[in-house]
Amino acid sequence: MIEADEWMGTPAACSYLGVGLRKLYRLIDQGDIPAYQMGRVLRLRQHDLDSYLERARVQPGSLRHLYPHPAETPEEGAAD
């Protein structure tokens, strides 16, 4: 079990976030997740990943643009 102030490598961070290595590198490069280079390897802190996850959390009602409202869909069997 990783403690909040322990370091983790990129494979562990990918597993923790459920993303691939390329996505993790993109998040780091965009500044969404802080990382630290120690020699030739990158290290991340779990509390930074938890902070990213909290910021990425979807708020209820914010996805309405992704699905039609019932009043906007044509009724089944309706004549044109």
C-alpha cells in the first residue's frame, strides 16, 4: 500500500489512475499532474494524483450536452 507522502514510478501511477503511459506523460507535460525527474526516471506523489482526480471529477448535470433530452427525440412510430 502506498502512503500519501511516498513516491511512485510511472507504472504505478498509470495503474493508480487507470490510464496508459502515453496519457500519463501527456497529463504531466500539460501541467495537470506534477512529476519530478530523479536521474532518468519520473516520480510522482500519490497526493498529487488524488488532487488531479478530485479536479477531474464530473459534476452531476454537466453531461447533458452528450445525450438528447426526451422532448427532443422523435417518438417511436411517429409518421413523418
